[in-house]
Amino acid sequence: MAADYAMAAELLAAHGISASVAEIHGVLSGQMSADSRAFDLSLSLKVLEIEAEADEVVTGLLKMLAEDILAQLQAENYAFRPLLPDEEEEFRQRLMALSLWCDGFNAGFAGAWVRDDAAMSEETREVLNDFSRIALVDQEDEGVSESENEVNFMEIEEYVRMAAITVFVQNTDQHAASGSLSVEIPDDNVH
């Protein structure tokens, strides 16, 4: 089941979590792309700096998102999509969400990467660098029309989608059985 951005944002706000849905989805996607064998909730909470605020509802949401991400990344039809606000939302909000998603992906990947950096492919390095540059984007290009900004955004979003799949395939056992996600939840981080 694909997650709904607005519903997830409402749930997070109701539980006092300031991290955005896009950032959380990015962190989890990066973590899964570095090591798909386990969803480490403790690592995710630490990277997102929400350890103290996490309760069962929030940890349940993160687990659901992680399972959804893994299923999408493993799908043969390239079903994976970054979780971003709907197209009806203001362009600036969607742009900031994509920026946060890319930053989150890099943070999650870095946190879960346990191999020597020399083992990282050049293509993965390039994607992580591209995501770092996208994470710095904070405003639309005022020198182009609104429709051109939309087209540019869609092209970048599609690049991010395919680049994340590529990083996952290069760095994980992408043939792991769907639903085989193990979840590590330390008792001291759930309130």
C-alpha cells in the first residue's frame, strides 16, 4: 500500500514530529539503498533526530513506510517513487520537499553504509553528489516561466526516482524476497 503524504504529515504533526514526510521517506529510502536486509529504527530515529518524540504510532508509520519503500525498490516494474506532496500543492512546497527528500536520502545512506568507501561505485558517488546539489535548491528559477519550472521539476523528480533505484540495485541484494524486511526496534527508543 502506497503511503499518502498529507495523511502522514498530519499524523507526524499530531505527534509533535517536526521532520517532514519527505525527509523521513528520503532517510528510509537511503537506508534501504545501503542495506536492504534490515530496517534499523534506532538508526532512522537518530538520523532524523526524533528519538525522544517517537511513540508507537510514529514508529509504526516508519515501519510501514520502510516496508513500502522496500517493496517498491524491489519491484520489477520500477514502482518506486519519492513520497512528495501532490501536484496540487504549491510549487515551492513540492520543491522544498524534493530538496529535503534528497538530503534525507544521503543522510540515511551514510548512516547505513557499513562497507569501506572504496567499495562504493562511481555511479553511486555521482548520485549522492547530485542529491547533495538538489538538496541545496530552495527556490524556483525566476528566469523561466511557471510551466518551464514544472517541466524542470518533473524531469528532476524522475531523475531522483531512477537514481534511487539504481543506487538500491547497485548496493543491495535486490533479489531478496519481498516482505522479508526485519525490523530492529530497541526498547529504549520507543515511548
